[in-house]
Amino acid sequence: MRLFRVTLPVASVESAARFYGTVLAQAGTRVAPDRHSFEVGQVRLDCRQVAGGMPIPLSEPVCFAVHDLKEFRQRVLAAGSDTPSDIIVEPSGERSFHCTDPSGNALCFVEAGTERTN
């Protein structure tokens, strides 16, 4: 078994495509008028616009393992997020920062190799 797709509810597919395009450094693909997809390793990240208003954002973070944590924090800032936390080091040694996307979905970026696995 494997996880192959994560779908994020978004208020605007256009703003989500710009945000994730900047953060992930890829254009992604508009697969439907209300959905934009990005390939993240072996998982597809779908941003799906919720009809009729603001979505209920994910409160628990979607976590990305990245090789250059400082670079990704800069990408999040460049994408227009004013919410990235400082980089923290957990007691387990995991290094990460948290932020939200334009729709308020919680995200976490973790330095690859420091991921907590328990």
C-alpha cells in the first residue's frame, strides 16, 4: 500500500497554484478548473477550490521533508506568507518550521534526515 494523493481544500485555486508553485519551485498542472496538482516525490498534492466560500483549513500540518530548510523558509516568505515560524529543533533532533498557505492550511517543513519517525 502507498499514499498517492493528498488533497488540500483552498479558497482560490489561482492563489494556491501561485503559492505552491513558488514554494515547490514547479508550475504544477491545472487538471480541472477547480483543481491544480503538484508532484511531490511519489505523492500528488492536489489543491482543490471549495465551492461557495472559504474552506475549513486543515489544522494539523501536512509535512514536507526538504534538504535545505532555510531555502524553503525563504521560498515560503517569497510566496507571500507572513506566518512562517522560526526554525525549531525538537528534543528528538527534528529541525522544522511551520506556516500556513493562503487558505489557512497548516504546513510543516522538516529538514530531511532529521524526521521523527515515532
